[in-house]
Amino acid sequence: MKWARETEMRAERGVLVQRRVGSPDKRTLGFAVAKFRDTVALTNRSGDREQLCIGAMLKHHRSFTRLRLDTLTAADVSNWRDER
């Protein structure tokens, strides 16, 4: 529990460092949303519609979906919301 609290506090301060080695593409919002679309959305009642909406988001909001998850802030999300 102590590790989780410390990690959350570092994330809130914006000093969370991603230490895992891997492709940068796998650490973006777009990768996470696409994975959700391809795995979870299929099982939802309106999954076909949800997949279309996610696909449109990935296509038309590339600057937002290219943001890394470890640096994504509430301000980024609110700016995206206000722009669309």
C-alpha cells in the first residue's frame, strides 16, 4: 500500500517516470483505447457503435491519442474535451 500511495503522489506531482522498456506506441492513450476497442467493446451490447466512435476518435484526434499515458493530465483531457 505504501508503494501505491507514493506512486500516486508522484503521478499527481508529474514526476512519475515510466521505467518499463518497450515500444513508446504501447504507452500512449491511443494504444490503450484501441486495445479497449478490440477486446472489451466487442462484448458490450452496443459494441459495434462503440467501436465506430473509438475509431473516429483515433482518426480525428491524433494529437490527443498520441499522448503518453504516464504524462497524461486532467488538463490534457479537459483541453481535448473543450476543443471538440
